[in-house]
Amino acid sequence: MTAKIIWSEIDEAPALATYALLPIVQGYLKGSGVDVEMRDISLSGRIIANFPDKLTDAQKIPDYLTQLGELSLTPEANIIKLPNISASIPQLQEAIKELQEKGYDIPDYPEEPKNDEEKALQARFAKVLGSAVNPVLREGNSDRRAAASVKKFAQKNPHRMMKAWPEVSKTRVAFMDGGDFFENETAVTLDKATTAKIEFVAADGSVSVLKEKLPLQAGEVLDSTHMDVAKLRAFVASCMNEAKEKDVLLSLHLKATMMKISDPVIFGHAVSVYFKDALEKHAAALKEIGANVNNGLGDVLAKLDRLPAGKKAEIEADIKACYESGPALAMVDSRKGITNLHVPNDVIVDASMPVVVRDGGKMWNLNDELQDTVAMVPDRCYATMYQAIIEDCQANGQFDPATMGHTSNVGLMAQKAEEYGSHDKTFNAPGAGTIRVVDTASGTTLLEQNVLPGDIFRACQVKDAPIQDWVKLAVNRAKASGAPAIFWLDETRAHDAEIIKKVNTYLKDHDTTGLDIQIMKPVDAMKFACERARKGLDTITVTGNVLRDYLTDLFPILELGTSARMLSIVPLMAGGGLFETGAGGSAPKHVEQFLKEGHLRWDSLGEYCALVPSLELIAANTGNAKVAVFAETLDEGVTKYLENAKAPSRKVNEIDNRGSSYYLAMYWAKALAAQDKDAEIKARFTKVAADMEANEAKINEELLAAQGRPSDVGGYFKPDPAMADKEMRPSATLNAIIDAL
């Protein structure tokens, strides 16, 4: 029986890189008993799949995301998932526009629905917004670490991006001291299965239903909280004053892509406080043109073109006055004048805060110079651990990638755990009153929050089975590695207090003799991990879903230079495997360079590494010895790839992603030719390896000839396959070797 690997078709740089790599993988595995097939779960693909009624038969595609979600619930699942866009509203709108220009009859996204039809349309688009992919596929918990060969290479060849911390640093992470999600959180563990609903009870006693049906399992942890937006706005104003007084940059670090309901609202409040004078003065005109601060200052500026020239100039002058009177803002692109407050998805906390640490506590200012910052991370649930690593660096200086120990992660994320599954339970309070979660059968109020107009309410769930699996995975990793496993949980936070009870219970199900397993508050756990890293010692961080996301960018960026080089294995609870290939935060910049000068600097090392355990899983489940040979030799090929420094260069007319995948293919072929476990494979790849080595100069010449000019792949969100294939496979010599397999 033929086994199947599903390779996800996604977005931006990793999508382009797939055109170079996938033909190699498919060609090598031909006849091995493994088929590698693509499934389109890109942003454009998700949009198309959700609007079949608007499209011709030729334009329609199946809802592959739903199909893969169903597959992940089976033992046969073997999915290699590349990083996809967690779409913000501006990205969604850009993708819709591109599809419309390609002849797809996709409706415009209604930012402010005016009737039931537009409300239904907005709800339909909500299925593709934010992190629509990960919660569907992640039917298991996360084991994220650097492969031993990758970590060894990083220590032997440390990246050079680290900048020294100054003797005096004014940088700090600023967070609210009250009114945030942390303070207001309440939680309960369900003693039996039931169904609940979420209601808003107004001050006059009238009741409106916000969510009709919320199924709950026995043993499930349910929590609710809210953010007081008046206190949020006061916090932003206070940080503005502090940054101005200290002469440092003001910056805001959120996850507006993943937390697609709450964080854009928080972002909008920051924008409206900073530009308060201009926005309030021109509120009527801005409302008329549909400017939405939740989409950032960029949305406001873009829509000014809808106004008469005189009015537009007046508003622009008043916005400029806000810049002049307020603190300097951290910049996304100094040359283009793009600030931290222009677009919600331009500064994503899990990517931005590690860079602050890496850059000596600094961010870029308007003059394209690094400067200290007051980094606003409003909610204390996670902000305090960032302040802990800032303080560690201020006391001890910069980390050294050549000697740092490895900090890996075991993350609780299965079945839409915690905040990343909260989108359908997040609401802006429609007025003063109470938002409550009510047991439908008994009428009992399970949880409630007293809110004021505009406050952000959020409820989260964590099912019991994923928690048990998470604890088991943590124990197994501690046994396999010998490193301490630290649960990052704070007993003073309501949600964590419930989780701690379960962790202490389920640890008793395992033999933990000789293991160092502890529970620490995030601040203390960060201090512990930093201290060990500086001593060259390894630590396993065992965290919830959000900290999993944050820490698996933070430490890899410091240790390896990028989180894209991390191995992310998700043992699915049904027995299959999901293999994730790193982070895509830098992917837009890579595409920009590729389109401009034909050089793609995306490193597919994450894909190379993910394919190894994917093949190993098939070999283990089927007993297919050929597949085991391909897995073992690919691992050898990856080691050679690293030892010979064949990663893409950042500079045009030097090796890029296409050259890297060629060298990976050659080293893999050499390992296949050298092995003696399978004579048929040895004979087949002896010629392949010889041809690749003999034609090395010619292949490199053909690959480099494709650089130094603009590249056209026929679209950003939906490239033309033929055009992308032509650009990403420019070596006729290499193509002939691969296509002959």
C-alpha cells in the first residue's frame, strides 16, 4: 500500500521555494511506496474555497483545509505544513483585489456591515482571517527544537546579527498594572459535559445572545476575562509620556494576525490615542470615508484620497503635528516612513521582541538608526517574561550563540487550546453590563465579566485529553534529552491555577524518577532558562499555546539567527504526524527582494529537516525499509548542507534558495549512492549523484544567470504556476536530471 505525504501549498517565500524543492522530493521518492501530494491552503486558496457559488467550475477548488483537518484525526495523517499567512484585514483585502483582477468574482470584504447580507458575508470571510489554518490542523501538541546537526552548526558557525547591549539601556517592556486580561481572568474546570451560551446582560436587564452554542466536555478548563479599554488608553498615554521624557522610541507589540478579534482593537486604541488630536478633530470626515484605526494609520492615510484635496491636506498636516508633539515611533521602514502604527500585522510580538533583544534593546528610528524603546505589550499574561529577558541582558550583556545552550519547547496547542482558539468567543462589549457564560441546561452562570462599552471580552477553552497528552510529551522529552522540563504556569493567574492542578495530577501517571520537572511563574522560568543558556545548558520550556508561539521564535532567533531552522513535530493524538517547517515572519521581505532582483533568500532548511521525521514515521508505521533509507540519507544530506555552508546568501548574484535546494539534492543523492542497505536505490542514485557533481559548475551558472533582474511570477497571493515554475527552476541541466528520475 502506498503511503501519502501531504505537502501544504501556502504563501509568499516558502510557496516559491516549493517550486524548486518539491520536484526533487517527488522525483527521489518515486517508486519508494510514498507519494507526495500538494494541497492548497494558502490565503488565496482559502478564499476561493469559501466562495464556490461565485466562481466558474474551472476556478473552483475543494476546501482542502477542512479535508486536512479531517485527515489529522486519522492515524494515516502525514502532513508537512509550511508557514502560511495569518491574514490581517489589509492582507485579506489585498488578496481579494488580486483575485478579482485575475477574474475571480470574489466580493469585497465589508469592514462595517450595513445589513444582514453584509454581516453574513463578513462572517464568511472570518473563516480565512487570522490563523485560520493552525487550529484546524493542530490535533496534537508541539515538540519544537533544533535538530542536533543544526544546533551544532550554529555553535560552530554563530550568526553575526547579535548587537552588544549598552552599559546604560533605557529600554523596558511596559504593561498595564490593572484592567488587563491577566487581572480580570476567572476560570473553572467542568465536572461534566454540557452546552453553554454566551450572553450580554445590559444595565436595564435586557439579554442578547452573543454565542448560541458552546459545547463543553467533562474535565475541560473554561476561562473568561476582559480588557478595560479606558485603562488601556490611559496606559498608552502614560507610555507616550514616558517615551517622550526618556527620549526613546515608542513601540507596540501585539499578535494582530493570530488574535484576529482582540488585538486589532487594542492596536486601534493605540493608534487613536497617539493621533488623538487629529482623529477627534476630523472624526466626522474620517467616518464618512470608512477609515478604520483598527487597520492602522495606513488605512486612514490610504482613504484620505476619497476627500477633497484641501481637506486631505488639512488632515495630513494635523497627523504630522501629532508626530511632532508625540514621542518618536519605532519604524518598520524608515525610508518609506512606515511606522509601528501603520499596519497591525507589520510588527508581530513573537517576531519583533526577539529582534529587540538581538539588537541590544533597540529598534529602528526615523533616521534609520537603532534607539532604545518603551515596548508596549499591554497584557501581563505574557509581557512580564519579556521584561525578564530584557533585565537579564541589561545585567549580563548579550547572549553568545557560540556557547548558548538550547532552549526547546513542548507546547499545549491541540484542539484549539487557549487564546488561539478564542476567536469565536471574543466580543467588544456593546454597552455597560455583564457578559456571562451560562450552562444552557441548568441556567447556571459558569463565568461572568462586568464590562463597560467597548471592553474586550474573551473566553478560552482547554480540553482535558490534550492536557494529558501535553504532560506525557513533556515527560518523554525530559527522559530523551536529560534536560530540565519547566512548566511555565502562574498560580496567581486563574487559568493557570486550574492547569497546575491537572499537571500535578497527570504527572503521577508517569515515572519521573531522576527527572527535573518543575512548575514556575513565567518570569522565574525565563530567568531560569536564561541562566542555563548562558552556562551552555539545555532547558525544555513546557508552555501553553501562546508562550509556545513566543518562545519558539525568541530563543531560536538568538541561538540560530532564525526560527525557520527549528524542527517542529506535532505527534497527532490520533497517531499521525504534522511536521511544521519554521516561521514565515520574514517571508514578505524575501518575496520583495525576489521580485525586485531575482534573488530568493528563503532558507528551506526547515522543510529539509521536517521531511526526515515525516519519512521516519512512514517507515515505522509500514515497515518500509526503502523509506527508512531515504530518511537516514536525507539526514546525512542536511548535515553536509550545513557543514558546507550552502544556505542562501542575503545578497543578489550569490547562492539563493534554488542553489541551496540543488546542493541538498546532491548531498542526498551522494548519501543514497554511498549506502549499502538497498542495492536498487544505490544503483539508481549512483548516476544521479555523479551527474549532479559533474555538472556542478554548469548548474550554478544557470541558477545564477536567473538573478540580477526583476522576477515575475504572475501574482503575490496567487502566483501563476507556469511562471513560478520557470523562475524557480531556471537550470535546464538540473531539471533534466530530476525529471529523468
